[in-house]
Amino acid sequence: MKKVAINIINAHKIYAKTKLEDLDEKRLVPSMMVRRRLTRNSKVMLYLSDRCNFSGTKIVYGTCYSELQEAAKMADAVINNGLLSPTSFQNSVYNTAPSYYSLINKNKDEVITVSSGMKTSLDTLKTAALQALVSKEQILCVAVECINIPNIEEVNRCTSYLEAGVAVTLEIADDMIGAKEIEDSYRVDGIIDSLQDLMSVVGMYENSIKKIVVEL
Amino acid sequence: MASVNILDYEILTSQGDLKESVNKIKDDKTKISFRKNIPFYSFEEKITQNQKSIYDALKKLISKIVLKLSDDSKKSTALLVGTSIIDWNLVDAINSCAYEYKKTSYNSHKTSIDTYAKNLSDEFGLNGFTMTINTACTSSANALLEASNLINSGIVDNVIVVGLEIYLPLMSDGFYKMELISNTHAKPFDKNRDGLVLGEAIGAILVGKSDSKWSLLGGFSNCNSATITSVGASGDECVEVIEEALDRLKLTPKDITALKAHATGSISNDEAEMNAISRVFKNGIDFTAMKPYIGHTIGASGVVEIALFMGCIDGGFIPKTLFCDESISKTHMPLTKHKECKEGLFMCNYFGFGGNNISLVIEKKS
């Protein structure tokens, strides 16, 4: 294993019991036609990237549950021989959110989507650190989970917040001096585990700890 | 861009293992089957849709590669998985709550999609660095580039890159209902093409710095779509990624011996890709498609198609493109006969959902 240090340039987190409100969609996505097609994960990702003032081009995106709402709609249509919405089908892939980001922001650089169960945000951070190490550029590292679908309460055992997202912009640090390991004490109670590692990093940033050790 | 060597590779496709698949391609004996009356390239021995069955199949395949590694090498070997299959616990959750008329019991303790990589790494005593990439059709191709980054950054000496795609009714039915599936065969670049045919496959490629006749020179991956599902008809997005890959490797189109196209057999993507090939390789290029032999293996296609293509070159030939009788281009036609070839520089392209596009270049030296 190799340890690298990253500088956290900006960070933001957001979560809601049922639905995240006021994601500033009209400003971020002026085209109504495009706005209507966006998934929940896409809206959260766009909001977080804006709050992080991300102006670079390389993105690493993570999600454990992906586009659950779209997948559920699609499954329902398949099982019931109903009409399958082209939009739902198109929107059901894991990399939907960063793809919309690229489309809307005319971003044409590399985008990686990682899905690692409850370690998703940690692996997303590791991948982002690797990208930063190789490219020497700023990276947007973002993880989102939106699982507010009908009857979710019957299976939800993992979170008190059905919509949540977390993002940091980072760059590789010149040295390890003063870099801190990720501290669990900055976790947010009730948040799904797949986001907790990155939540901790944001918590550290908010407490002025901006140089973090990542073990690759 | 620093290259890495391709030290070993294994696949399991609908046509069998690597040797069987290559032989069936060479002898024109590949077979297609059906799932729920939909054309589909299925494994001969069914891998059921549960985690243990999938894990066992991966373990069997990867053990062929790992057994050749020394204990020291294993400790510096990471494992990356590229797949687009939906998490099985996600499917269970949907089954349990999305269909109001049909409740099923739900076990929230099921493991997630990355479990394959982590458990395989532990089981084989590998380095412990794992990553599961899910960028639709480009998943395992992107994993190959990430593997290259890991090795060239000095983090590990070797990486096993796994491509995984198993039959999933949700995905198959989804493509079918969208009328994206051909009723017969995928006919890439043919005027009468009428859609793709999906397939299941697993594959593994070991990359590292040790000497080898094969190498992954590098490539370029980006996210740029005309729409959320596809590239534009002009092929601009495909041209961009191909040209950037060539630039980064300081190559010109003339340096490329042959090209393995993405070539799904779909109306729009084939048109875009053919336009891109025509624009970049103005003087012509030998190009072909692997999907008519094994189906579109989505997230696995990056690893599996490259491995199968390398297997064919090791067998002394570039495979022809099945079912292309009349090219959509007046100037560019995919290979209609197997062509003798034993070495060279080969470009492998993937253009996927969400505008995730990637172009890789591999080389075989004599």
C-alpha cells in the first residue's frame, strides 16, 4: 500500500430525510427540456459540483445504489408489460449523473464511476487521489445516494436520510507534512455507510483540517 | 504515456474458454442461443444469477492466472473489476418494494457489487487494493487504463483486470422493449443491421512490468455525448477520443495495423463509428467486430474483446466481421475474410451509454 496526501480545496455535504429541496436546478440547468430528464442523483451531483466551485474537468463519481428510482420504474414496466420509458432506461445506468454533468457543462474529460457497496465513498476518494497523482490536476470527487422510491421503508435498514450527497475538490499535496488520517469522529449519524468516509473528509475540512492521507 | 505489459489473459464466453472461442471463430462455428425467445449469447454451462455462482465462476477463471504468480508478486497485485451489472442486493430491494402486488422477502445483509473484487483479492492473497468501475460498456476498458495508472504510479507491480457481465433479465428485457435487440444477429456496419444482441462473459487480463510479447501502450478515455445514450451521427465524439489516444501515444493512423471496433450493430452507433473510422483512417484500415461472435457483453466487453482479439492474433489471424454483407460506407468495409496477422499495433474502441468513450492501443511484438 502507498500513502499519498491530498489537499481538500472545497467540500460540501447535503442530506434530507426524504427529499432534498432547493437544488438550484433552474440556474444550474437553464434548459427546461434537459432539466426534466435529470435523475435525482444528477440533480444532487450538479448542485454539489456548483457548491464546490469545481472548474476542472476530471471527475470521479461514486454510488452504491445508483439510479434506484429509474431502475424501479424500469423493472415495474418490464414485469407488468407496461410501457418502458426510454428516459428511465437511458437513466438507469450507474454513470448517468456524471454523464448529465458532462452534457450540461460541456465537459469532455475523463469520468470514472465507482460502485463499492458501503465503501463506495472511500474507493471513490482513492480513485480520485490516483487520478490527481497521475494527472496533477484538480479532481471533483463526489458520491450520491438517492433511494426515495415507493415502499422503500419496507427494505430500508441502512439510512435515516433517503437522499444524500457529498463532494470534495482535491489535488495531490507536495508532501505528507501535517496530513491527517480520515477520522471516523466526523461521520454524520444516520447517513448511509456508502457515503460516510467522504462525509468524514468534509467534516474535517469544515474543521479546518484540509490535508488528508489516502492509502492507495 | 508509459505502457504496461499484458502478461496473461483468460476468458469465458458463450463459445467456451479462450482456446475454444478462438477455434470456433476460426472455423466459423460460433453459436447463438435464446433467453425468453430473445437472441442472447449464453454460457454453455449456466451461471445462475446469484453471488455465489458468479463468484465461483470468477474464482475458477482468475485462479488460472494467479496460480502462475509467485507469492511476492501476489502481494503487489491489485484487482479491478469492470462491470455494468446491477447490484444483486439492489435487484432484491426492487423486487421487495417496487412491485406492490408481489412482495418478496428481503435480506439486507447481502453483499454488494464490489464484494467479488474484495473477496477474490483476499482469497488469492493479493495486495488488497480493489476497485469496481461501472461506466456501462466502457467499464472494464476504463479499468485497464486505471490499472496502467496504478502500475505507472508505483503503487503496485501488477493488476488483474476483470470484466464481468452475466445475464440479467432486467437489462435484457429493457433493451428488447426499447427495440434495440436484433431478432437474428448483430450485423455491425451492414446496411441491414437491426440492432444488437447481448451476451454474457467473464474475462481477466493481468498487466504488469514483466517482459511480454503483448503490451497495453495506453489510450484515452472521456465522457462526451451528443445525447445521454449515444454519440452523434457525425462521429465527432468518437473521432475526438481516437485522435487523442493517438496523440498521447505519438502515433499516426498509419501506425495502426488493425482496429477492433465497438460495432454493436445498432443503427445510430454504427453510423457514428463508421463515420469516425472513415474520417481518421482516410486511407483505409483493416477493422473488425467481435460482438457477432460473443454478443455485446456490455461492461465485460473491454477486457473480453481485447483478450479474444489477442487470442485470435496469437492464432495468426484477425477475425472477419460476421454478417456484414453490404457496408454502410462506400469507402470503408470491415474484413469479410479472416486475415493473416501475427503482430502489430491494434486499436480497440468502445463507445458507451452516457457518452463514456475510450480508445486503447495494444501491441504485439514478434
